[in-house]
Amino acid sequence: MKFSENIQQVAGLPPDYMGFIFFEKSPRNFDAEIPNIDKNIKKTGVFVDASIDFILEKVRRHQLQAVQLHGNESPQFCATLKAENLEIIKVFSVKDSFDFDILQEYEGKVDFFLFDTKGKAKGGNGITFDWEVLKKYPSETPFFISGGIGLEEMARLKKFQFPKTFYGIDVNSRFETAPGFKNMETLKKLKRTIPTVKNI
């Protein structure tokens, strides 16, 4: 999210999480103030290889409750942030395969994993990866999926047999009219559709 009025509109749905990207190279980079929204919506800071100090400054300034890490953050880095009473979502990129052994060092140091499509950009590539890869998911840590998820994917989500630890979906570019500006009509359609999707 990026624009105050749009943030308040989306908050009215309401979502479980709302993301704010703090990464200067992103067209969605957030450099404003977050308006007052429902406290039950978890304000989530999205970071890419930022320092602990930078992240905590944003957490305090914006009263963030969760942090989504898109870079090469180490397990200890995640543990340090988790100790600050933050919900930690560690992102991993997936294409046609994934080495799940990578996750072992992060167990207990993060609250969720998030699997996104591997592409040129750190997130926001607008394409899906092969969900079949996730059928080999070995962990008890709950996970999100992201990457090019739009209304057209809802039927696939309903039919696909995810592991029981599948927690939810992270949507972004397929619901935008411009970077950081969400289309309310398509989000409302998503909201109506999600309750019929298994495990979401």
C-alpha cells in the first residue's frame, strides 16, 4: 500500500495483513505516514536486506506488527527481530523446484514462510510458480504463497491440495491500477471468493 485514501478504503474490507514496502528501488516504496486503521489489521513492513536498525526505526515509527523479509536475511537476523515481539515472515523464491533443506535453520526463528515466484524483481513479478513444488513441503511452520495471484487463480486454489500448513495468500500486483494503488472492485470480488477456497 502507498496512498492514504486507498489504504483506508482497503482497510474497510478488512484484510488480515496490510503491507508497506520500505525499499527505495521499489515503485511501491512507502515514504508517508500510515493513517489510522483497524488495529486487527496487521501492519506489515516489507524489507530487502535492510539493517536491524532501519527495520526497527520503521517498526516504531509506524507501529508495525509484522515484518516480511525478502532478502538474504540470516536465521539469526530473523531471530533478533522476532525477539522484538514482531511476527516474522521470511520469503523464499521458487521457480520449478526448491531445496526445502534451506528452511531448517529458520525453524523456530520465524512465524511464517512465504513462497514467491523467482524473477528479476524482489517480489511483484506478477507471475505464478508451480505450486506442485509445495506438495513436498516438510515443515510444520505455516506458509503463505504469493506471485501473480489474481481472481483467475481462485478456482485453482480451491482445487489444489496444499499441505495442511498452508496458511493463506499474499496478493499485490494483480489487484492494482498503478504501483501501490489497489483496485477496490477486484479486491471486493476476491473477498467474496476467498471463503469458498479450501484452507484459506
